[in-house]
Amino acid sequence: MLSRVADSIYWLSRYVERAENYSRFIDVNYNLALNEHGDETSNQWWPLIYTTGDQDLFRELHQEADRETVLQFLAFEKENPNSIVSCVASARENARSVRESIPTPLWEQINTFYLLVKSAARQDGPFTDPQSFCRSVRIASHTIIGQTYGTMSHNEAWHFNRIGRLLERADKTSRIVDVQYFHLLPSAADVGSSIDIVRWSALLRSADALTMYRKSHGRITPNEVAEFLLLDREFPRSFHFCLMNVQESMSEITGSKPGTFQCESEKLVGRLRTELDYTSVEDVVRIGLHEYIDSLQTRLNDIGGAIGDDFFSPQSRVTSSQFQSQG
Amino acid sequence: MRALNMFVDDLYNDQKILKDKVVPREVIDSGKSLRDQMRGFSPPQGVWCHISGIDLIRHSDGEFYVLEDNLRCPSGVSYVLENREIMKRSLAKVFGGMTVTPVEEYPERLLEMMIDCAPSKVQNPLAVVLTPGIYNSAYFEHTFLAQQMGVELVQGSDLVVENDHVYMRTTRGLRRVDVIYRRIDDDFLDPECFRPDSTLGVPGIMRAYHAGNVTIANAPGAGVADDKAVYAFVPEVIRYYLSEDPILNNVPTYLCDDPEQRQYVLEHIHELVVKPTGESGGYGIVIGPHSSKSELAECAEQIKAHPRKFVAQPMLNLSTVPTMFDGVMKPRHVDLRSFVLSGKEVYVMPGGLTRVALREGSMVVNSSQGGGSKDTWVLKPPKNSSGKTMGQSQAQSQSQSGSGSQTQSQSTGPVGGNA
């Protein structure tokens, strides 16, 4: 397939996934804020900005991090390229440029999504009902994922789409663990002490993980939350699960045998996935959670860059006819 | 189309028709569409205009006339297919009782034609559609055609030329391209050959073309035959190459370059339609009876200053069809763009794009000027009559498929009443 098309299909799903994650962050935080008494507003909203990694831009645009500015920034700010409205607009622009390559119902759904957030962004005055907005964003995203799964051939394009979504998801899950863990558990000495169940549940809900966590671990403890969100093999938003599936899609694209690689991105994905396979939460705590997640994120970025080099802007090399017949 | 293809081929090679003085040499040499880069070249199958859109109208004398031959990048065929799709959804029952010839095989025919015209040495040719990108007003059509044919829609930046072959950049490296249906104008096709500042095109694509390693449809330089000054000679062109009379009428056309004809145009400018020769999309047309004195004076000055750039035609009374506006039927002027594919054979789509001037009294039907469109039916001949004559059947029915939810159709008889 065309490199440009693969690139757009990859980014299309990354942006949709990013919008979905932001909507979940907003929703959970909003709910938490409703429980708050007293003047803890800025304490409450800053971590959310750190979770998205856009704190510098936020400072340029706003003076204080309160409910209104943060919601505006994450949902509707046009100057924020990662706000929900910007992400969905970028997803649509990518979809539009490859309209001939994606199933018609998928294009229609993305367009519907775009019209939904655009009309919500156009409202005057304060953002009155973030919960229902966030819910519709998540439903729209899931509809797109379903459309893609059910109407698009599971070919190369589909695998690029899946890789984009999973890398984005892995990134956001790791960020939320990093920032919220730091926020909720400032010192290592606190491990094992009594914890704020409401806030720890909120962390799990930020990844829509509460129910599944309860089923597999029962009581909430900081280490097991970290383990579940980073290392679980079955939960679809855990870092490890995402990497396992990225690797699977990658070898579908390259056709490499298990345990082998043909290009840089495949090597990096395979190496990270294998390490995760043999990592326990005790290892993570020993290294230091923040340091560990920091290195995970650096390596995710390297993978993203290598995918770009390997597939989206390939050097001039003429393919053999064998390769062509697979294309 | 056969005659026009032979004409273009002749112009770039022996120029017999000019030597025989059937078409005056000045008309060709003074136009801006003849591409020096194409001299001495002849594309596969001798086809220059693979895809053409011929605009027809019906005048108040009841006759059909050819209004224009569009041989560069004629648009609109996607609307024909989409209109039909919408009509079948909204008027399913009407279709059930009719013998409407399907238009849906067009994408398949287009693909077949492209493959037929591939460079002869290639097995399993790979065809693509080349678009200027998402900001082009016809981008929808480009995606639609690529999707319907199942070929890649590429932009200039997706293609690269190496060793005089064209390749596209894929996730598995470079892959060779054999046939390009380009929807980019000649000027922007290759910065090495035409406009050096173009970023839409592909550097070196013309080298690959001249080397015979890729087919470009329509061929660069084909526009020489849809210059509006050349149009005046099309009946002669048909007689010259095919030794037969044209079936369709041409509109009488005055060439402003000719002193006598120019004099006539200047004297009768208030009753004529003046058209720039090198434009398309309905731009720059001055309609005498609908223009103010100062507009006509300005037009006359333009003609005197650049006579070769203008032709004039008598005001034709385009037929009208009933068109629904807020629940009320009103007459609106229409023309019909028919689509013709030329490959090993010539294929005329059994249908076409009826373009409607939505403004009352307006004769400008171009989509780029806010025109609407209607589905157009070609009815199959009765079962007992023989053969494949349906392409020539002129029984049509037209039905609106505008943005309003109301639609209407006339199932029999010729195109609406005259205004």
C-alpha cells in the first residue's frame, strides 16, 4: 500500500484514541471534583494537565488551572493540537485524504464524530454537561473501532490502523499511571499505608479498568494497580497487552517469523515486548516506577519514529516481484 | 472521438490536416494549448483523449448541438453514478417498471480502458489515479473513481521517477506504475517540463512518458483539440479523417481572430455569447443579451486587444426541464454532459450528467458556477428490436436529485419543454 495512505490510516486511529482517552480523563476528574470540599481546585486539576503532557502550552494560554480552564483546554481549545476537538479534526482530515482506501461507513462515522464535537465546541458560555459530552465521545470512538474491525479487510492497512491506536493507548495508560501514582503516593514510604480508595478507584476508572481490576485482584493496592495497568496480559488497555498486539500486527505486516525481525521498528517492538513478558511489578518498584515509565515512554517514541522511517518515508528501493504479489 | 484523436495525433506528427488547409495553421499555432514537448510523439493505441466529456444541448429548433468538447480533465461522472444511486433509493418503484440502462459499469470500463492503453511491453499493468489533493474542488470525484476501480489514489509526492520509470512509494518500497489517470492539468504535471514552480506534479514523469514506460490519460497536449477556436472546425475534422458527416450539429462559431468575423461579432455583440478560448468551467463568458452596455463595451475592448483569445456564438435557447423549488415546479435550463471512453474501442456511457442552471433564466449550468444536476436515463429499446443500440437512444428522462428531499421524474418523452 502507499506509504502516505499507511501514514494517514495510522494517525487517524491514533487521534481517535487520543480523543477517547482525553474524554475519559475529563470525565473521571470531573466526577472526583464533585466530591471535593473546600479550596483544593488547583491541586485537583493540575495533574490532569501533566497526564496529557501539555503543561507548557497550558501555561501559555491560561493563568490558573481550574475546572473551567482545564476543561476548555482539554476539550475545545483550538490552539491545543491535542484537545478533543483538534484530535477529531485531525482524524477527519487524515480520513478525508484516504477516503478511497477506507470503508464508506467508517468515513461516515468519523465525519459524524467530527460534527458532534464541532457542534459541542461551538456552544457559548461554560461547559455545562461534560459527562454526557465525554460519554458521546467514547461511544463515537468505540463505534469507529467497531466499524474498522467489522468492515475493513484485516490487511496491511488495518494493521497499521491497529498499531496507531495501540501505541497511543499504551502511551496514555503509562502517563496516567505515572502522574496519578506520583500525585496519590508522594513517597515510597506510603506504600502499604492506608490509601484513599476514592482516588485510587478514579485512577483505575481513567483507564476504564475498575471492574476488570476488581475481578482479577479484588482489593485495591498501589502495587497491584500499577501491575494491572502496566503488565496485565489480558486487559486491553494495559501497556503490555498493547505491545503484544502491536508486535502481532507488525509481524502480520512484515511477514517475519516469530523471533526474527526485518526492520528497526520490528526489532524495537519485539525487544520491548519480550522484556515486558519477563518483568514483574517488584522489578518495576525496584527500578522506581517513575524511572521505569519514563524509559517505557522514550522507547515508545523510538518505536513511533522507526515506524515512520521504515514504512511511511521509505528510501528508494524497488521491490521484488515476490513482495509485490503480497501487496 | 475517433476523429478528434486522429486530429491530435496528426497535429503532433505530420500535420496533414494543416498542410491540406482544412484547418488554418494560424488557429493552431496561435493557441496556447499546443505543447511543443509532444511533437513527434504518438501514445499507445494512438489515443490522446482517453476520457472526454462532450457537452450537448437541445435548442428551440428541437435539434441537439454539441456545445463543447472537454478533453483535458472532464469532471462530473461521479455525480452521474451518485445521482443514480440516490434515485434508486428514493424512487425504487419507478425504476422497477422502467427499462433504464444502467450506468454502473462505468468504473469497470474506465479501468479496462486504462489497462488496454498500458505500455505494450507490460504484463499485469498497474493503474492509478493522480489527484492534486484534498483541496481540489473535484477531490470527491478523484476518491470516488479510485475507490470504485479499486486502484490507488496518488498525489504527486507519492510518485517518483527513476531510470525513466514511474514508481509509487509504498510501505514495501517502490512499486512500478504503468498507467496514470491524471486529474492535474498539463501545466502542473512535471516541473522539469512544464511549470517549474509546480509542487503538484512529478519531476521526470514526462521523461518516463516519452520513453514509453508509462501511459498518461489524458495525454499531455490533448487539450489542443478542445480550444474553443478549434471547436469551430470539428465538423471539418470529422469529414477529413473519417469521410463521414457529423451526426450532431455544431453551434455556429465566430473566430474573433478573423477580421471579417471579428467585425460581425463587434457589431452584434449584444446578441452573441462571447467565450474565452482557453478557459473552462464557465469562467469569463459574456452573454450579450444579459449584459449591460458597459460590460459589452469592456468585452469589445478585450476582443480588439486579444482577438485570438475569444470566440462568439449565437445565443442558443437551452431547453428547460421542470425543477422543484420549495414544492413548486419551475422551468430551468439544462445541458447534458456525456462521457466517452476511448481505448481499443469507444464506449459512450448510457446516461450522463444533466447540469441545471438553478438561477431563474440563467443559461450557465457549470457546477463551478453553482449549477445543480439531475440523473439522466437512457431507456433500453423494446425487447424485440435487435442489438446494442441503446447508446444512441435519445429517449431520456430526467429527475431532480438536489438537496431538497422532494424529487420528481418524467418517465417518457424528450427533454422538457422549451422556454
